[in-house]
Amino acid sequence: MDSEGAILVLRLLHIVAGVFWVGAAITVTFFTMPVVRATGAVGGEFWGQFMARSHFSQVMTAAAVVTVGSGLFLYWDFYSGIAWQLADPGPQTIFGLGGLIAIGVALVANLAFPRIGRRLGQIAELIQMQGAPSPAQAAERTRLARRMQVLSTMTAVLLVVTTALMAVGRYA
Ligand code: HEM
């Protein structure tokens, strides 16, 4: 494959994985999670099954890796060595800023979400064995769910910011 073909494939991978990543983050954060919260035990049961059976976390990680990996290659090919100018930003600055935001989001999401999810799963198992949550377990579950909600909202909003920067980058 010549280099023009390789760039085309990278752009395809980058854009398809990127729109999936941001679209899925928006759907889960603003549509699925509020319904899970509003439906109490039924919602909790659904969320547990969803995370266990859909491979959602793994698919999101894969989308983030493909988006960031292909984005870094594209950046390196087009803009490496071109200085950023914040006062009069060109494409290198806009794509670079968008890329940095997405890389930050990918790191935080992949470190924090699995840990919170694992702990919520452990608490759910204990509660199932006991029949009812202890006050400490209920408090921890509420705290973790709240943290998940805040992180998830920040992630989705920042991914929208990245998408906006990607959309205008070439016209800067
Ligand atoms: C949510 C994550 C992301 C989304 C949705 C996204 C989306 C897009 C889209 C739609 C384009 C095409 C823009 C155009 O042709 O005018 C693009 C281009 C580009 N993206 Fe991203 N991107 C994301 C993350 C990243 C990351 C992490 C980097 C790494 C630095 C990056 C680097 C680039 C570069 C350098 C281009 C220009 C490619 C070219 O001109 O052919 N992107 N991105």
C-alpha cells in the first residue's frame, strides 16, 4: 500500500472509531445511566448484566486505543515539528489540543472506570448474599455511583469538545 492509501486507511479507522467512542459515551452517560438511576434495584440489576454480558468496557477501550493510535500517526505525519501558536492557532494547534484532551480522557477513563465498576460489583455480590445492604455498604455504593456519574459526564463533554476541535482543525 502506498503512503496515500495508508493515510486513507488511518483516517477511516480514526474517524469511525472516534465517532463510535464519543457517540457511545454520550448515549450511556445521558440516556442509559439516568434511567438506571431512576429505576432502583431493577436498574442496578440491568446495569450489572449490561456490564457483564455486553463487553462494553472492552469495546470502549478498543475504540479509544484505535482513535488515539491512528490520531497520533496522522498528527506525526502532518504536523510533527510545526510549532504551536496559541495566539493565532493553526491546524497543528487545534488538532494537537483536541488530541491531548482525548488522550487525557482515555487515560482517566481506563484507570478509573474499571476500578469503580469492580468495587460496585463486589458490593452488589455482598448485598445479594446478605439480603440487604449495611449502612456502610449503601453509603459506599452511593458515593461510587456519584463518582461514576461525574466522571462519565466529564468524559462525554470533553470528547464532544475534542470532536468540535477535530471538525474545525483543518480550517484554522
Ligand atoms: C473523540 C476522539 C476523536 C474524534 C471524534 C476525532 C475525529 C476526527 C475527525 C472527524 C477528523 C477529520 C477532520 C477533517 O478531515 O477535517 C479528525 C482528524 C484528525 N485527528 Fe482526530 N479525533 C479524535 C481524537 C484524536 C486524537 C486523540 C488525535 C491525536 C493527536 C487526533 C488527531 C487528528 C489529526 C492529526 C487529524 C487530521 C487528519 C487529516 O487532516 O487527515 N484525533 N479527527
